[in-house]
Amino acid sequence: MRILMVDDHDVVRRGIRSVLSAESDLEVVGEAAAGMDAIRKAEELKPDLVLLDISLPDMSGIDVAPRIRQASPESKILFLSQHDSIQVANEALKTGARGFVAKADAARELPGAIRTVLTGNIFLSERLTKSTQKT
């Protein structure tokens, strides 16, 4: 499963790469630190999945997602963000993304979230589903 990682923080990309390197079926094929670069790389690489941050320096991941879907229609989008509110997750999913992982849960949830999204299902971080159960 070929993955394009999009996050403006190098240390976060290295951490994600470390988590995913333990998974033999997941391969990071590209990285981008900004929205326009992510769109270009998605079009060029045609990854199976784009792991997309919401907070990017040139444009919001929520604005980038539809453009990635246009550039690489077969690529699934999974948001990975420090924002862990259900409202932000809902906005992200409205872009056609298939999931949302809170960065605080990435080490534990990310490999399973990627596989869930790539099999055609929706994934939401446990902290988001628990917050909706409290209301």
C-alpha cells in the first residue's frame, strides 16, 4: 500500500515514517510539507492513500483534499491532525476523505486506520467516537 505523507513538520513526518516502517505492507512513497506540493505529488505518484494534515503553511488540508481527489481520483485520503474535535473531523470528511486520526493517537491507531480506509471503510479516532458518545 503506497502512501503519500503530507505534514509541514519534519519531525512529525519522521515519526509517522517510523511507525509505518514496522508494517511490511505499508510503504511511504512520497512526502510533502505544503498543500500545493501535496497536490502535485499526488498527481505524479498516484498513491493508494494520502495521509493529510489539516494545518499546512500555504492552505488548509480541508482545501487541499478535493484538489488531491481531482488530481488522483483513486487515492483515498486519511486526515491526521492535532485537531481532535468531532466538528473538525466532520468538516474533513465532507471533503470526501475516508478517515480522521488524531495525532495524539497515531502511534496506536495509524496502521489500522490506513488499512480500514484502504478497504473502503470510514475510520475515526477512538477519542472522537468517545466524545460523541458523551453528548
